[in-house]
Amino acid sequence: MKTETKRLLKDLIETYDRNTKVMEHDAAKSVKEDGRAYGGFVRSAKRKLQEYISNELILIAWNAELAKDSTRLSVNSNKIRIPIKLEYVETIRNRAVKDYILANIQRYYYGLSVDKHIFIDGKMILGIECEAYTENAMIKRILVDFHLLKTKMPNLLCYLFQLESQLGGDYSSEARHAKANPSATALMSYFPNVDLKIVTMFPPVKQIDECRFPKELTIEKLEKALMFFVSNFQNN
């Protein structure tokens, strides 16, 4: 790993450390002044921090580690139109309804996005959902979102980046393992086209109340997460 890459990863850890201290203080203040639930405040803050970490890792992999042309890479979360299926329209028995939909077909779509859409040379190659921590209901939603995106981009790579996991089993930066959560695995079996990769920054938690700051973000974890991007970017 290049010296500049390691420096940037250390800077990212310092940024994480500074922000976690502020967030812990703000969470306690919010509970005291507004009666807001501590867990909800922290979860929201951690999710935003995970988005930031993921975005920085994308840029570090492309610009610092691989030294590729920065103009070729773009990252956004713009809505992607998922059109109505014509096969469904053909099943509508009410002729007036069917004719109206067909006459206005361009209006019948669902705007969908995940947290990070990664484009190289204008082509979306990778999507990332970022979470503070994930449980089964969220996995179900993430799988559906990626399944819909893959109806338009069959070769899209699908990732979940999370700080912590509530899925049980063994979810680390190596993604799926033999002791993975049975319910999550059952859900994934219905979406084989998604092939969701899961990257987790911290050891698993057992209770939501455990999802609190501060937890140490190590250079080793960042390096493993970074290599997901490097391996996917290097041949582009």
C-alpha cells in the first residue's frame, strides 16, 4: 500500500475520532434538552459518518492508491428511474386504465437510489448502502433496492458498508461466512442476482444499546475495506 494512501487512512481515523467525540456530546445534550432517544440520535449520526468514510475510501482507492484519472470517476446518489413493467400493464383488464398508462408510459416509474452510486466513464459499476448497523428488516429493504437497480444494470456490484452488525453470526470485511444469520441468509436466497457483499468496520453487537461511541477504528479495518474498491477499480 502506498505511503500516501496510508497517510490518508490515518487522516480518516483522526477525522472519525474527532467526530465521535462531538457526536457523543451532542447525543447526550439532545436527550437532556429535547428528550430525544439517545439510540436514535447516535444511529443517525453514525450512519452519516459511515457514508463519509465510504466516500473517502472510494476517492483514496481511485486517486491515491491506483493513481487513476480523477475525471473518470463520479459518485452520487441521484434517483434512477425504474420503469413500470410492460408485462404487468398487459395484464390489466380495464381497457381504459391500460390505454391511459400506455399513453403516459413515461410517467410510470419509481425513482430509486442507494447511498453511493459509483460511476466510471459514465457507467455505474458499483452501489453501496451505508448503515450504522443492520438487522434483518433493513437487509430485506436493501436486497429489494439492489434487485430493482439490477433490472437496469445486471452487472452492478452491490455492497453494504456498516459500522456494526446486528445480524449475528460472522459478518466481517470478508462478507458472508458459514455462521451467517439464518434469517438474513434465507432472505438473500431469494435474490441470488444481488450477491450482496457486506463490509463491517467493528465487531458485532448484541443489543442496540451497545451501538455507542467511542469505538476504535483501526488502520487494518480501513485497509481491508479499501481493498474492496481497489480490486474492483484496478481493471477499469
